[in-house]
Amino acid sequence: MEEEIKQAALDYHRLPTPGKISLAPTKSLVNQRDLSLAYSPGVAYASLAIKEDPLAAAEMTARANLVGVVTNGTAVLGLGNIGPLAGKPVMEGKACLFKKFAGIDVFDIEINEHDPDKLIDIVAALEPTFGGINLEDIKAPECFYIERKLRERMKIPVFHDDQHGTAIIVAAAVLNAMLVVGKDISKVKLAGSGAGAAALAVGLDRRSIFISDADGVVYEGRAASMDPDKQRYAQRTSARTLADIIPDADIFLGLSAPGVLKPEMVKLMAARPVILALANPEPEIRPELAKAARPDCIVGTGRSDYPNQVNNSLCFPFIFRGALDVGATTINEEMKLATVHALAALARAEQSDVVTAAYGDESTGFGPEFLIPRAFDPRLITRIAPAVAKAAMDSGVATRPITDLDAYRNRLTQFVYQSASAMRPVFVAARRRQQRVIYAEGEEARVLQAAQEVADENIARPILIGRTDVITARIEKLGLRLKLGENCDAVNVLSDARFRDSWREYYELTKRKGVSRAQAMEEMRSRTTLIGAILVRRGDADAMLCGTVGNYLEHLKYVEQVIGLAEGAHTLGTMQMLILPDRQLFFCDTHVNRDPNAEQIAELTLLAAHQVRRFGLIPSVALVSHSNFGGSDAPSAEKMRRALELITERAPELEVEGEMRADSALSSAIRSNEFPDSRLKSDANLLIMPNVDAANITYNALRIAAGGGVTVGGILLGAARPVHIMTTSSTVRRIVDMTAVAAADASAERAARP
């Protein structure tokens, strides 16, 4: 197994491109004008602006979002002093984490220098390049001195992650552990093994911390291997070994060596002890051995295969995000303490769907095996970065204060969900007046998690259809804060006072379409989409989402029967939104009309264009075909040409072109070369396909190959009320986004009523 992992890791770093990071320009460089702006002569104006006002560098260069990850390779992971070059893969990995979790760019700087003062001079000279410095894998005790001197000399954040990052996460774990075991943190005793970087920065009362290192207990008067940072933890004690300081300890913190904490030592600890054995990859004691000795203990390690993993990626990207965004001159104690409390509070909140998907059922919520958040929790950035930014402003170290922290928190969601910026106008519209949105599959975990976000963000009032006892039990199992009748409602399929009126109304609608009275009653008991549609029709709800379970056409049947077509509409259709790295694309019709005629295509185009405007975009419509601008007499091409005539008659202001190939629609260069007289002033963002096969295949292929599965949909067009049918692959975020779409539709519908 180890050999297999080794080979996989080597291949991962070697192929298809050596290393894990690269540089990419953020501005276009496609012609001579671009070059003259990016470099000479245009760049001179940016340089002169910065010379006049150094703060302008944050607006005109990448400095405000650029961190230097610096090492000399003297303490790399558990590998020791392997040198700066061998440490480069680790620093590249750190750069990946900064970018992945917080959108921060990184230059990794590996310096071949062991002299602390020379290293300090080198790093300090780099201040004009970076917005912050992350010191990494520099051995103790030199790391303390290096960080202290750099903080004194530099006016940008300098953060030694091995020291402060681990200490922050440990502090959050200890805070929550004390809540779980019911102890007062001011009265507990900590025994530590290893006086390394993180062990000396826990932040507890010094008098309650007893440290043992390779030379034994750190005590007053000890001469061996002492330094000023270690000296502050020296205790007046006769204890000389780790075994001497363990008895009655409430907390064990290990950052030392494998197996140094023996089961017989654990038995001597105080009631309900907390053991943080963080040596990696092999901890000071394995959790199973600790629990065998003391079943009442709580254990955390640095390993991902055990609960309570102390992982620095929980904090460092987000601390820097908040610090950079306010132009902090340092990362001070107030900012670190804000991070501790934000981490601890997040662990006590309910689990997100991303965490559940990444870790499975083991993510059971706050308790002995869940003291700190998971590394993939998407809420880390929206909780920690604003807390850090606020602490920086409150403590006076911010050079670019943020005036609206709520707006800042909303902006940070772009690093969590790629749909965030594209959906912002829809969310604004949805929040103007709270609408009641029905979820037909109200027992589903994804739906419940989405409903929690919807309630928290005040997007809509969730109404969950299902068995209320099942809904309540699953809310509790997921650790959610939904409360029926308070921040959400439920429709009990087993007992609802509206059942009789509802089935009778359904029967009247369908009695001449083959539905008997008995069938109407049975379906009204068991078909949750039907129940939801009737309630929307009756006015007991404003909108509905369905389709996370079951067949699309089954859901569509009930929508057609009960909701029907909007006034003036003659067909239904489905539109999907796909969010790509550089654009948003809408596809129509992906599910409903197998082979629409020209009249249907024209109608769906106008409905889709109206919906695109809801996203704050100007629709640029391409009627897509296999041919370009009359190049084929095939029926599908002729159909698209006829649809164009109908559309331009009905909406002459709409920017629409066709028939045209997809490459022409999406590339101005191809379009200007092949048909310079095209009506499209910009690349198409709404692709109208000739049939459902073309639309569905194109959308799904692009969704997987280029879009990373980031979608919003399906948006049902042409229905009399705001009802949308999703798909079984819908994520929690897609359900939340579609709730906003449904609520915005309902709000607009209500505003349009006479």
C-alpha cells in the first residue's frame, strides 16, 4: 500500500506538468494595444501613480492578494532538515491551499540560508513584493526570533503558521472540549510534550502549563536547551519527566514524538481528560489506546483518519484573506483570538452538505468527536475572514477599512460557490419580500440542508412536504436549527385538513383526462409534487421546487395538469444556467420539447431572454444549428431561420442571431471572420437549441467537462405560477439558488398583479 501511494504521489507531482502551481495573467494580451497597456509605454503611468501614493499598489498590482510562503527547509513536515529545495513541493502545496480555500495568490520562496539574521534581511527586503508573509517549516527556536524581528521591521502581516496556526486550532478545540466536559478553562492544567513552535503558543494561563521536551520538564533554573521563548514556561516544580507532570492534567498537548504518552500515564489524568496528540504521522498515543485506558477521554490528532483533526488549513487561508482585504499591517493577538472564537462557534453549528459529502455519516455534529470544523467546510471563509477583518479594524491595524461587513461577507461567498456572483441580483430580488416556497421532497437531506440556508439567509419561508415525524427526526439527525412553525412550515402527507378540498380540485381538473375519483384521492396522498402544485394553485404557497427525486417527466405531468400555462403562453420549456470560469451560459430547451417547431422556439426564446435579465445580464441570443447563416437547407436549419424571423418581429430590440454554429456564437473572432454583419454585439450567453437532444447533450457535456458541475436550474419557462423542476443530481447550493429564482419569480408575479 505504501509503495502504491508513493508512486501515485510521484506521478501526481510529475504529470502532466511538473509541479502543482503556475502563473496566469489576469488581463487580456491579444493585440498590440493590450501589450502597450500591459507594458511599455502604458505601465509607466501605473508606476508613477504608485510612486505618488504607495497605497495605489493595492489597486494596480497583485500585491494586495499576494502572499510569500517562505522557508529555509530546516523543519519540513516530519522530515526534518531536508533543505529548501526538497521543501519546495511542500511550499507549492501550501500555495495550492491558499488559492483553493481563499483565492489568495502565492509565490513560494525557498531560501538557502540558516543564519537567522541573514534570513531576516532577505525576507524583509521582499516587502515591496508581497501583501503578507507566511513563514513555514523553520525549526525552533530560530523561528520565534525570525518572526519577531520580521514583525518589528515589516509593515505587512507576518505569520508563522506552524506556531500560531496550530495554536489557534488547538485553542478552539480546547474551548469546545471544556464545554463538552463541563470544565472551567481558567482552572484546568495542561501537560505538554514538546516545546516546539506550536506548543509554546497555546495561549492558556502560563501558570497552568507544564512543558516537557527532549531534556525533560521545563523548570526554573534549568540550563540545558533553554531560550527566552521557552523560559517563560519554566515552572517552579520538582517534576523532571513527562510522567511527573501528567497526573491530574486536564489536557495533554503533544507536539513531539510517537508513543511518548503511555496508556498508564493516561490513567492518571483528571476526569474526562482531553488528549491532543499532534505528532504526525504517528501521534504520541493512538486514540484507540487512549480510549482503552480512559474511556471517558476526548482525543484529537493531526491525522485525517481520526476525529478532531488539528489541521492548519482550517485557519491560515482565511486569516490572510481577512488581513489582506483590510490592508492589515500585522496579524495581532486580537485577530488570532477572533479566529479562535469563529472556529469554535462554527464547530458548534450544524454540518454543511459539503462536509457530509466529504466525510460521510461520521460528521454527526458537535460533541466529543467533533470539536473543530472540517477542512472542507465551505463556511470557514465567511466566518473567519470577516471576524479577522473586524478585529483588525477594531484594533487599529487596518489601512483599508471595510465599511459594510455584511456586504463583504456576501462577497466572500464567491470563493465558496462559483454561483455566488452570478446569482447576486436574483438574491436581492428574492429578499425584497419573503415568499413561501414549497419543497416537494421535504424529507430529503439535501432539501433540509438547503432549507436551513434559505431560512438563515432570509431568502424565503420554506414549506416542507413529507411525513412530519420523519422531517423532524432528520432535522435533528443533521443537527439543523429548523423548527416547524417557527422558521419553516410542513405539510404532513399523512394528515392535512386541506386533503379533501385538494383531491376534489385535482379531480375536477383531470376527470376528463383519465383520472378517476379513487385515483385522484390516492395520488393526492402519495405524490408530493401534486400536493405542492395544488397548494400553489390554491394560494397556500407562492412557489414550488420539485424534482430532486424521481423522473422529470413525472413531475412535469402534475405541473401541466394543475399549474398549466401562463396567460399568452403556448408551451413549456426548461432553461439551465452553466457557470464557467469566464462566462455564464444559458441553454434552452433541455427537457420538455423533443423537437419544437419554429413558433415554439420563438416563444421559448422570448421567455428565456426575460429570465436571463433577472440575473442582471443583457441577453445575447444564438439560435444554434449545424450550419451558419443560411448555409444549409436541412429542416432543422430552416426551422431556426424561421424562428429568427418570428423573434425579430415580436422583439426587434432583442440581440439575437441565427441560425449559427456554436463556435460562431461563442467567439467574436470566428464571427467577425465568417459573418461580420452579425447582429450579435457580444458573444452569446443564451443558446437556443433545435431540439431537446442537442440542448441536453451540450449542457451536460459542458457541465462536466468545463463547468465543474456548477449550474443553476432547471428553470421552467411558460408556467402559470413559479414552479421549477430540478434534477436528481441537484446539490444543496443549486437548491438554494433555485429557491431564490422561485422566490424572485413569485415576488415579480405579485408585484405585477393589478
